[in-house]
Amino acid sequence: MSTIRTLKFLLVVLTVTCLIFTISFMTACKPDASVEKTMPVKEEAEETTKEETEAEEPEEADEEEPEEEAEEEAIKIESSSFKNNEAIPSDYTCDGKNINPALIISGVPANAESLVLIMDDPDSPGGTWVHWTIWNIDPKTKGIPENNVPAGAVEGVTDFGTPGYGGPCPPPGTHRYFFKLYALDIMLDLDTSATARDIQEAMQGHILDSTELIGLYGNS
């Protein structure tokens, strides 16, 4: 009997030992729940930090090249008969046909209502001599052909005592002849008896832009 009891006792001990070993082994192999729960939180925290960092970093603005402002063309007067600061051909003087040279106009302001042309000689011995005045020229006028007056424009009295063009006719020496062009924001209410001074007074405060062409002429 004693031997049987001993065997039973050993069997129970062995069974209990195997059970404990099995439980311990399973417990060791089972993932730590706390780790499983912690890992996603850590990953989520990293993602949140990354998003915050990206949000804090300012987006690089697209570098746009500054647009070049279109330069407004300035008013200009030229001649197909002579260049600026060069000699006026004799046809346009008292030594020739005494007719006005061909003139070219460009760059007139879009809001101009009329143009004024005054030709004078500041080198005259007695003071500036007026050779030609025209006003109320249509601002769309692109040029004045030789021996011509723009339609609708008005010529005034010059220092020759009559309206119309009077060409260079200087004493000995070379003189400068200024063709002065003005763009106005009004039409001038003047008649053919108006002088250059009358025109200049009427233009005050109404000049949008101006330019000039200089021609030379002299007698020996």
C-alpha cells in the first residue's frame, strides 16, 4: 500500500509540475498587452508631431517674376525732311518754296483733346520770332504733309503779320528753329487773329505732354 501511495503522490507532483511549466511557458510567449497598447500611441504621437511640424513650416511661395510695367510712349515730333538738330532744306525757307516741311507725330496721350504746334526762332536778334502756329489739331493726326494744314485746325498770326507758315529767313549766321508740339486736354477757343502769346496763355494748366523738333538754317 505504501508503494502505491508513493507512486500516486509522485504522479500528482509530476502533473502539477507539468501544468505549472505549461502555464509559465504560455505566459512567457504571450505578447505584452501594455506594449501593444503603447506602440500605436507612440506611432500616433509621431504622426501628430510630423503633421504639426509640416503645418508650422511655411509653404514656399512661388517666385513670380515681377511684371514689367508697360512704358507709356512719350509724345514725339519728327520730320521726313530733316533730322533733329540738322539743317532744314532750303525748300522750306524764304530762299526756296517757303512751304512747311513734312512732320510726323506719334505718342499722343490717349486722353488728349487737341494738339498745338508752334514754330519759332529763339536766336532772332530782336527776340524770339514766331514762324508758324496751328491749334485744335485732331489728336489722332499722325503727321502733317509738306505745304499742308490738318483739316479742322486753325492757323494764327505769326511775326510776319499774317496767318500761316513763314519759313526761316535769318540774317547771316545759323539759327535754331523749334517745332514745339503740345497735347492738350481741351480745344482752344481762339480765332485766326490769335498770337503765340494768346495760345500759350490759353494752354496754361491744360498741357498733358509736349515735345520739340529742332532744325537749323543759316545764311553766310
